[in-house]
Amino acid sequence: MGWRPTATIESLRHRARIYRRIRAFFEAREFLEVDTPLLSGTTNTDAQIASMRAHNQGQELYLQTSPEFAMKRLLAAGSGSIYQICHAFREAEKGRRHQPEFTLLEWYRIGYDYHALMDQMENLIDLLSERTNSFQRRSYRNILIEHTDVDINSIQLPALRTRTRELVPGTDTSTLDFDQCLDLLISMVVSPGLQGYVFVYDYPVSQAALARVSAINPKVAERFELFYNDLELANGFSELIDAKQQRRRFEMDNSRRQSKGLPQYPVDEQLLAALESGMPECAGVALGLDRLLMVLQGLDCIDQTLSFPH
């Protein structure tokens, strides 16, 4: 039986150095480091995310898919800008780049929007990699046009299904909805063509998640993802702080889950109450630290960054 860690001791030392630099970075900017529970009575309603269940004395609980909901309650309570290094969990995620238990760096900066947060992310990654990197920023619409010749502002679902089938041969697109087709194109066609660090921003409003809708263009959400080559590293937003809109999104998520035969999850009423009480304008991002360590150490498997993967 193999009992040794899959990461080398030097890799584990490198992780420890990265954690120290992260804490110094946020300390210098007067962020508060926080700690929130891994277990909750509610979870993320997003139909693309599968939560892990746990039980205690007959109560059904969930392992967090991210600390987002709890951290937003702290923001509403007056914490100021905050960050956290923690573990998160997602069911059925296992592979060269996935583990069901993984490490996140999540932070929220009061007074920032998603563009300012991208600037801060560049500063952090330059610090952690000990060099000045080149970062590209491309809008979701433009990068999709460039790589797939699909314009999300004009294409209809039947044509999108046909184009997706052409670009991803062998795929049955007959039952895919608009966003499922787009997700397939991004993962199978767009991201393999990316080079270096690339921010993709202004996602379709149908993929807003917990992001604010743009006041300039109501078709897009103020959301970005950061890629390194074809590896997704981070997901960030200008945060939605309207409780009524957030409730509608949770309800829409559960409707999608029901239509796909997925379990529906209870809405986080404590988060909605926190938003109702008043959460400050801010931007937030979740950065996958295990994947970032793959990039910084030149590794090709996430297990090589972990002591004891599942």
C-alpha cells in the first residue's frame, strides 16, 4: 500500500512559501483573514455544480463548494475587505486537473469592480511567480467569435447546436440548451487555443451566477474567468448585492436543476437576509490554489501539488 505523499517535500515547501506570500500581500493591503465553516445546511444552487452531502444526528448538511455565502454575510456585518485560504468540495470531480477536495483562495475587496479586481490579481500572481507576467483580457463575445465564428448576440439555438456539433464532432447537441452549447465550445474549442494568462470577461447574463449585470450592456454580467493556457484558474465578479434579484436567481437555478433531473437545494435564507440588510459594493474572486501551484511549479497533474489526494 502506497502511504507516501504524491507531492515532493520540496513541492510542499513551495506551497508553504506561497501561503506566506499570500498572507503578506493581503496584510499589506489591510485585508482581514477570516475562517468560515466547511459544513452548512444550504449549498450552491448552480446546476453545473454538484455538492457533497454530510449528515449529523439526522440533519442533512453540505460540504461547501466555496466559502462565498458565509464570507458575504461577514461583509454585510461590516468586516471590510476579507480573504480566506480554505478547502472546498465538489462531487464527482476527479482527474488530472480535478480533485473532489481542493484548495481555494477567495477574497472580496470593498469598493472594487471586476476590472479593478483583475488588476489586483495580476499583482498577486506576479508576486507569487516572482516575475512580471504578460496578461491578456478578452471579452467572452469576441473570443468566441475569434475561435468558433459564433456571435452570441445574433445566433439562435438551432444554429448554435449545429455549429457546436461541427466543432466538437461526435457530440449529440440535440438536447443541449444555449449555455450548455457555449460551455462546450469554451472548454473544447476556445480554451485549448489560449496562450499564457488570459482573462475572459463579460459573460452572457444567462451565466451571471452571483455577478452584477452590467449597467452599460444588460446582455452581459460583470464576471470574469482567468485561464493559464487551457487551465481555468479563477472565477470572479462585481458582486450582486440585491437580495430580490439573488432570490430570483436561486429560484431559476432550482428550476433548471429540476428540468435536468438534478436534486434541488434549499435557498440560503441567511445570505439573502444579509444582502437585505445591506452588503457594500465590492468585487470577489475564487482562485484555485492547487491549479495555480501546477502552473508555478510546471506540473501537469494536480496530485503532484497535494500531500494525499483522494
